[in-house]
Amino acid sequence: MSRGLCGKVLGVPASGIVTIRDMKLTMTGVVGLESGDPDFDTPVHVKEAAVGALRENFTHYTPNSGIVPLREAIAKKLKEKNGMETNANTEIMVTTGGMGALFTATQAVLSPGDEVLVPDPYWTSNMMQVLMAGGKGVSVPLEYSKETGFRLDPDSFMELITDRTRAIVINTPHNPTGMVASKEELKALAEIAQDHDLYVFSDEPYEDIVYDGARHYSIGSFPGMKERTITAFSLSKTYAMTGWRIGYLAAPREIIEQAYKVQLYSVNGVNAIAQKAALAALEGPHDFLVDMVAEYKRRRDMIVERLNSMKIFECWMPQGAFYVFPRLVDVGMTSMEFVKLLLREGKMATTPGSIFGERGEGFVRFAYSFSFEYIQEAMDRIEGAILGL
Ligand SMILES: Cc1ncc(COP(=O)(O)O)c(C=O)c1O
């Protein structure tokens, strides 16, 4: 007998990736490219700052919105790197990862029934957090072609705007496709947001991971966008700090005030030691980034070449993040069936495109946040698994 559970939460699907994880748990010796967790180590000076914090007994509650020096360092970084002017006291909140930034912000802004435009394919949480806040996620198809890969098409957004539309989600560089939104695309979306009085949730955890001269732009820095842009940043990817769970939110004061309450009455602030580590990370040095991005690029070039040589993949060269999202060509299977085949026949785990939305069906995501040799082994296994196709 059930006493009843929250309809809103019940209505949020559990991730399809659980099927793959469960299968994987019954096997040994699996090589997996499903998780977007950098294989690099957190920089030494960052770890030292955390050790220092422990030694100094910096192990108590901190202000709910984050320690002042960290918020000041964030404001400085936002100004210098992202071109965003923010007030460290009123327009920034330190959060539990980028995820905490998105969660507190969606809870603070959305009301039941609010429609939010989410480019599809999407990072699953970008859609689920809208649902968790009681909103209605509206899929906006990304444009896809073999030559240009995935692109944001402003007209597709326009077509789906109704009088219930409250916000647009943007994630660039993009998970799962590796797309980097161009300045022109973002400008067009900024215009739409202003014309229709919409908020923009901008999710930017991969801001430092771009290739081939591509540039990351923060839409919150565009003229007229500060008052309507809610940006989630993370230390997870840039500094290989996924387990530290630290990120931050930049938003107009009235939103931070409400997000503050969500954080206060849920987790009551962020881990003190991780905040000291984040401060050291933001203060630098940042020279390690050049080598890190060069290594991701080397892996990207290899994985794209290997996948394209297999003929059953049409793999476009992504410009950012650390994912490739090839289209399956004539395999006669859903992406989930194909991924199950790879696991069964090749002991190789990856993520079916279908978990990233309707538009993800027919594609597969491979993360290349693993060593070159490990990725090569994964590619060898795929070749073995598809021999019979
Ligand atoms: C697109 C996107 N946004 C946000 C996040 C959140 O990362 P974290 O909560 O570790 O900062 C991730 C993590 O994979 C991501 O891929």
C-alpha cells in the first residue's frame, strides 16, 4: 500500500543510464567512456590550500552564500574572464557544484506550469531540474548536419514561445554534443529573451575547454542581459574537482536573495574546506590549462578519427567540452540497443543518445575525459563488437 508520494518528483524520470550501470555491475573488465569526470588530478596548490584549511581548523559553518574572499575572487574572475560585472555581496552565491547553482536558481525562479525552452539534445539535468521546480520543459531541437554538427537555431526558439514561456536554458560548451555557441547565436537568443521578457539559465561548466580557436562567450555579459541572466559555473571540469562539489551562481540580486533561501533551508552553505580550495584555484596559477586542453584535443582528434573509420558512425568534430556525439548510420537499432550490444559483445560501456532527449535518439555519447590509451582500448573493443553488423 502506498501513502502517496510527491507527484512532481514521481513525474521526473530516473535516468536511462541506470540500465547500463546495472548491466555493467554484473560484469567485470568493462572499459567505460560514459562518465564526464576528468582523469586529471586536482592541481597541487589547490589540494595544499585544502590541507592548510584543515590544519587551521577551517572546519566550521561559513556564510550561506560563501566566504567573502571567495566571492570577491569570483567577482574578479567574472569581470576579467567573462566580461560580467557583479557585486560580490549581492549577486554571487557559492554553491554545491554547478548542479547546486542550477538547482537553487530553478527553484528560486520557476513557478508551477512555467514553460522553459531547453535545447534538445540536452544534458539530462538541465531538463530534469526544470521539472523538479514544477516547470514544464519544452524541447527545442538543435539543428544538425554532418558538415556543421549541432547548432542553436534562434527561429526554433521563436516558434515555441507561448505566453507561459518564462526562460531559456543555454549550455555552452555543450554536453552531450560538444557544440560551442557562437557569438551570433547567443546574440540572437539574447534578443529573443529581451523581446519576450524571458530569463536565461546559462550553464557554463566547460567554459575553459574549447579547441581550434573557438571562443566561449557568457551571454550574461551581453548588453541588456545582466538583469535576466542566471549563470551557473563550476570548478569541476576546469580544475578536475568533480568530487569537491563546488561551483557558483551569478544572478541579479533579487534572484540570489531567493536562491539563498533555497540553499539555506536545504544544505545551509557549502563545504568550508572546498571553498578554501576553490579560492586557491581561482587565484591561480592557470598555466596547467594549456596542457590540459591540448591533451583533450589530442584525444578528441583520435576518437573522431577512429569512430569515423568504423563507417557506422558519422562523427562531427566538436569544438568544446570533452564529449563526441556521433550519429549511428544504418545500424537498425535504437541507441540503447546499440549501447547494450557494445557492452555485451565488447565489454565497452557508453551512453545512449536517447537519455539526452528525443533529439538524442540515433546518436551515442562518448566522453574522452580518460587517458589516450584507455580510449584507444575502448575503440578497439567497439571495432570487435561491431564486426558482425
Ligand atoms: C552541462 C553540465 N552542467 C553542469 C554540470 C554540473 O557539474 P558539477 O555539479 O559537478 O559542477 C555538468 C556535469 O557534468 C554538466 O555536464
